[in-house]
Amino acid sequence: MILKKFLFFMQPFGAIRDIDSEKGNEPFENRPVYSRDDDINETLQRYSDMVYKLAFARTKNQSDAEDIFQEVFLKYISSGTSFESEEHKKAWLITVTINQSKKLFSSAWIRHRASLADAAEQAVPPLQLADEEGVAAAVLKLPAAYRLVIHLFYYEDLSLKQISSILNKKEGTVKSQLNRARALLKKELGGT
């Protein structure tokens, strides 16, 4: 659903990109097919769920997660960055998503708006995870740092080394946060 909204929103920008291209004076039928569009569509298809889920895990708010989602893919489209591999692209998208959520949290809008946390806790989260609802709800109750590490490790299948690289933290710090998050989840879920 979010991907469809984003693609609908981005349709006018395809025309702008063609007009602004180096071959802007040629008629449309004589222009070569721009392979970046295929790459953008493939990237959107492959990583849209990951970016949205990570943004939602960070913000606990559907609207904020959608805003971050749009900002991340707008940055991707406008950056023109060439990536060494798919892992590099994935790490870049994760890093930009984290940075956009930090930017959101530091904005005046977030600092001054009224909290709807109680209402959000009562509502069913729009994020549909493969796990039981109790586990997803428990993960969302974790502090932001622990939520992020759990999400990257379990939902994105990243190694401790990859997570430490993305977060610019020592591997031991990431391991500690992961262990503490597991302990909090165990306590929350009533495990032994």
C-alpha cells in the first residue's frame, strides 16, 4: 500500500528527470532507455518493507514511518550514489532510515506535539510481522536502542559485525544491547 502511494507520488518526477537529462533536447522516442529507473523500481520493490518496518520500529507511529519512508527513497533517487554491492545498498538504506528517524526526533514538531502514546498502545499496530502479536508488541515496548538492534538482527538478518558497522558502534556494544534486549523481551513475555 505504501509502495503504491509512493510510486503514484513519484510519477511526475519521472518527467522532470527526462527534461533535466543531458539529452533534454532530443525527442522522447530517440532517447535511450534510462536504466536507473529500473534500478529504482527494483530497489523499491526489494527494500520498501525493510525501510518501512525499520522506520515504524523506531517511531512507533504509522504517519511518521511513512514520512521517513518517503524521505529515504527520495534521498536514494536524488543521490545518484553508485553502490559496490546489494549489501552496500542495503546498509546505506538502513543508515539513512536511522538518520531520518533521528532527524525526526530532534525536530521541533516532535518535541512540542502532544503525546498519543497511550492511544497508540491501545491501537493495533499496522505493522504485520510474521511473529506472534505478543512478541511484536513486546519489541515495540523496548527502548529505541534495543528495538533497533533486535530489528536489525532478527528481522533484517544482519550479523553483529554488520550492525556495528551501520550504527558506528563497537561490536561488543551491539552484543550487549542485543543481550539486554533479549533479557527484557524474556521478562516481558514471561519466559524463564
